[in-house]
Amino acid sequence: MKILTLTSLAVAGLLCSTAMAGTVVLNDSFTDGDRTNSADAQDSNWWQTTNSAALEISKGSLGLVSGGSGRGLRTTFAPQALSPGKSIKATFTFVTPRTIGTKRDSAFRIGMYNKAGRAALDSDQSASSKKPNANYNGLPGYMIDFDVGMPQKSNINIRKHKNAATGRLLGTTKGYTDLKAGGNPYNFAPGQTYTGTMTIQQAAGGVQVSGSLSQGGRVLSQFSKLDAGAKITNIGMLAFHVNSKTFGSSKKKNTPDNGIDFKNVKVEMLP
């Protein structure tokens, strides 16, 4: 009887653990060196958000090329429904370049959005202050951002995308409502590996948005904010953006010290 009881408990524990693990939407370590959604079941497509020089890829690495320019990239996937209590979480591991900017407020930005049925988002796009892109206007979603080179004042800021015609997705904060900022101060150092997270939950009282930054398994900073009364039905796009003079000294592709390199990006649905 004791053996049966222990076995039953073990099975129950395994089922509970499996249930809590959630569903992996994508888990891309770029092992094939290909930015398309290829035969690997858990890799993804990667699109240029700002211009053709924003993205470089090789086996084991996805580069967000920035240096002296503000640039972005993104991935799209089948819309994931956010029913009450459900969460979507993005986890991203990246390596910083040799050159780190100073006093770069809200300079590393991450966003998750409802694609609003816009097929054009499943392709390369371009956008700038002089040539805005209407495909980015009014997408329901949220942004978190990290300060760079501000060790005493750095925090995590949470913002909500408005129905505004800026046409730049993460290239400006003007199309966002600033919800709040918080978390412990942190600092990015050259040539180091960091892991960030962004989570959106459709909670009972609204939309809960959370962000964190870790290194070597230690949480450096984390912050969460409830957007009271808000609703978001689904998420189908994850985007990254780096402002100019933030990461790297060169803005040319396939050049040393030209921005951060992602080593893994994972998106999962949590119960």
C-alpha cells in the first residue's frame, strides 16, 4: 500500500509539473543559421522592423545590428489566445558587444503585440521618423524597456501601445502610454551574457505586464504593473529595438562590435 501511495503521488506530481510547464510557442537558438521558420519545429521567422541592415544571422546567433543607428527586428507566430488567467512569456538570452553607450534612457526595448490580422507583418518591413509605416499603427500590445549606461538610475519601464499614427512600433515612445517604472538599478557590461523576460497576463483586474533582467541565474532587476481594466485578446508578435549609440560602435552588418547577439529566444504560454 505504501508503494502504491508513493507511486500515485509521483504520478500526480508529474502531471502537475507538466501542467504548469505551459506550451512552447517557439524556442529558437538559431542552430541552423537561417532566419526563416524552417524544418526545426521550434525555430521561428525573423523579420526586419526598421531597415535591411538591422538583422544578421549565423549558426547559433541572431544579431540586432545597431551601433550608431536605432534599429529593430521581430518574429511573428500564430496568435496565442489570452483567456482569463493565461500568460504569454518571452525569454531572451543575449550577449553585449564591446562598446556600451552611456546615459541611454529607455534604449533597449521589447514589445509583444496583437497583429490585428495584418498579413504584411509576416514579412520584412521598414520604418523611420521620415518614412513611418502604417502597419505598426494602433497594434494592441505593450512594451518594456531597459536603460543602458545609467547604473544609478536604471529601471524597467512598462508602456502600453496607443492607437496613435506614429508608424514606428518600438522606434519611439510617443505612441505609448507610460504606465510605470521600477525595479532595482542594474548595469550592462561589455561582452557579458544576460537573460531578460517579458510576460503579459490577462488577469482578473486587467492586464498584468512584467519584465526582468538576470545574469548567471541571479535576478538583477524585476518589475510588474497592472493595467487596470484593460483587455488583450491574443499575442502574435514579439519585437526588439535598440536605440542609436547604445550597443556597439559600428552599424554595419557582419562587423565586430555592431550590437547585441541573441543566443536564444523562447516564447511560451503559461496556465
